[in-house]
Amino acid sequence: MEPETKENLPLGENHSSNFIPKPIYKNKIFISFVIISFIVAFLVGGIILGNKKSTSTLTPTPSAQTPTQTASPSSTPAPTTTPTPEKTAQSFLEIPEYGVKFALTNDIKDAYYLPATADKGYVYLKVHSLDNEPQCAKDESSTAALSRAGKDDINEMSGMKYSDTFQGATIGNYFYYIDLAQYECAESVNGKAILVNVRKTFSEASKTITAL
């Protein structure tokens, strides 16, 4: 008996798609998966690359720092010079009648003398800062007096030489000194404060008596 032969019919005619061989179907799925994976990988790579570029763009460039110079520990600092204050010229009250003078300081800077009694061995000393005190202005002997005595004369009150009793200076044959009034002429509080300083300063001025 001859074997039966089946007529090869074209695919698609009188055949259902259910008869497509399974291996071919699986190959199509695999290929699609590969394509999709490639596309996803491409997109992810592009995103990562874009982020890196933006990060590199935003990264600040470190600014150049100016190098600082540190002084060497062994370096010697430049010496500083302090300006010398100018000395104020010393003022004096001169007594030409006796050929002497004495230094004036702040409390007696306005001092003056009355020459009328110079031939009696003394001249009265006063200050303008007490002119507002009636008794001080009225009484010529209210403040102090510059007196002179022989260099060996004895003070009758103490029985000692004047040079041993008062502070002063021996110039030529005379001893010169400043003597204070026996009472306080100022009455106001301010006047009394001024008078205290004036009397003290006149007493100290005895040590500054020198020849003209």
C-alpha cells in the first residue's frame, strides 16, 4: 500500500493561529523584552548623566585665597618713639625793688605785689582770685608778704635767725622769705577754699626765691 500524502496547504489557509509553533512566540517575547530593557537602560543612563552635568555645573569653584605673610618669630619690632611733651615756660613774679623773683604756680598764677612798703623790709602779696572777697580786697595785708632781713638777723619771736625760722633764700646780705597773714580774710565757702590753696602755695613759693 502506498503511504498517504497530505497536501501542503499555505499557512493561514484553513489553519487556526492557535497552531503557531510555541518556540517562535517565545522568541518574539524575548526580543521585545530585550528592546524594552535597552530603552529603559538608555533613559536611566541619560538621566544619571544629566544629573552629573548639572551637579558639576552647580559645584562652586573654590576661590583663590591670597596667601598671608606671617612675621618671622625672630624679627624685631620697629621701635616706637613717644613725642616729648613741650615744657611750659615757668612764670615768675619779679620784685625789682629787692632784685628777686619767685615762681608762680596754678593757685597763685594771678599774684601781684604792692610796692609801697618796700622800704620797710616787706611788700604785700595778693591774688586777683580773691578780689571778690570784700575783706581780702580791702586789707592790703590780708594774704601774704615777701619780707627780707639781714642774713644774720635774729627773729625776736623765736630767738633764732630768720634763716633758721622760715624757708627762703639768702641772696647777698639778705635773707628773703614769704610770710603769711595772721588771719583768714575770706568769708564765702568758695573764697575760703581759694584762700587755703593760695596760702599753702605762697608758703611753698619761698623755696623758689632767686635773684633776678
